[in-house]
Amino acid sequence: MSALLKITKELLTVHNRRPRKSLGQNFLVDPQVLQRIINAAELSSYDVVLEIGTGLGVLTDALAENSEKVITLDPDKEMIQMAKKVLAKHSNVEYISESFLIWDFSSKGDDSNHRLLPFNKIVANVPYYITTPIIEKILSWEKRPDLVVLTVQKEVAERIVSNPGSKRYGSFSVFVQNKAEAKIKSFVSRRSFYPAPNVESAILVLKPYEKPLYDIDERIVRSAFSQRRKTIKNTLKQFNIGFEKIGIDSKRRPETLSLEEFEKISLSCKPLNS
């Protein structure tokens, strides 16, 4: 039994707590994975880091040791109080008992050093059941962090980085790749968490672009992938696209289209949508 696993079990026992499945609580207990996450975050003493999901403070502790400040969010108020005791030695941690999906950081004021965000990096072991909306929210901000390091479900990470022609390539792949450089840093065994989830994980690194690479209409992408086995002639017929004019074969399936081709289709529809 690793020292982290032993400490995690002891903390839960002392506080008479069990991990809550409803909140996706799977606690990191592998020190090697913890170090991989910290390495991927490329932290400096000038970084202000947002952590989504405080848990028992294992990642929070490492972030606080390697950055200027950590803002950590967790909707579980009891878990926040437990983490505060564990992390009492750190004066550079701000605790917020709030779900990231409803949290509004604008009330914290602007900081031009962090591109109008109160933080410049996001590092988190996110609850798997809300991974997609978390990433969508981050990449939909007008101003985005410099770097995002997330431990996510392996299947989701593979979907995000998939190329055209892959079975995993879909609308979410297009959305993320248009707004950020996405890479899988490493894979993580389910045994690295307590309790062990039912799936394997991956450390996903996103480097958001200042603006999207292509002018893509997300409605068109969603419609195209709504029925993967059908051709784009069928799935996009409501948009009255002249595929011949833009040099795209209407008999192709959506998973074969590149981001550049989705832009061509989107721009051809602009006169109709304006």
C-alpha cells in the first residue's frame, strides 16, 4: 500500500467519510502520477493556478509548493474543510466551495498579467462525468488560460486528439482542436486512484489559442456528426450547401472532414445564416 493510499484511507476514516460517487470522487494515490501532472503543468513561482476539485488536497499541496497561488474549487463543503486542515501550512491557497460549472470568476476582478483571468493555468483531476462541459466552458471564454492540464477518462482524451478518418474523431474533436493544441502526456492506470474508477485515465494537456484556428460554425459540425453513418449530403441538407463549388465531395462522411474543410462549409453557409 502506497503512503498516499494509506493517508487517504486514514483521513476518510477519521472524518467518517466515504467517497461520493455522485460527485465523481476518486482520489489520486499514486505519487508518480502526481509528479507527472506537476511536470506537465510546467509551473513557476509566478503562476496562479486554478484547481477544479480539491478532494483531500493531494494535488493542491503539490501545486501550492510550485506556484505563486492556488485557487481551488470543490462543491463538497465538508471536503474543503478537510483539505484546509491538511494544507494548513500553505498560506497561498484560496478555497472556494462552488461547482466550477456555475462559478463566475469575474467577481474576482481583472488582472492584466493573467490575460484578464485571476489565474493563468488550470490543473485538475476532473470528475469524469462532467469532463466535456468543463472543457467546453474553459475553451468558450473570451480570454483563456495559457495552459490546461487535466486528468480525464482515457477514451475522452483519445477522442479529443483524434485525427480525421479515426472512429473516435467527432464534433468534440473539432471543437477542441479548433481552439487549443491538444496532446496526451501519458496514460494513467485506474489503480492510481481510490476508489479505482471503472475506466483508465490520461493526462491531457491543452494549450489554448488566442483565437480559433478556423471560422467554423459549430451548428454545422454538430449536424454533420448527428448521424455518423450518413453522408454530409444527407446530414447537412438543411443548409443547402453547394458542395461542388467549394470542392468537397458530398458523398463523404463527417469523420473524414478536416477542420479546414469544416471552415469551407461554414463560410459557404454564411450568406444564408446572416
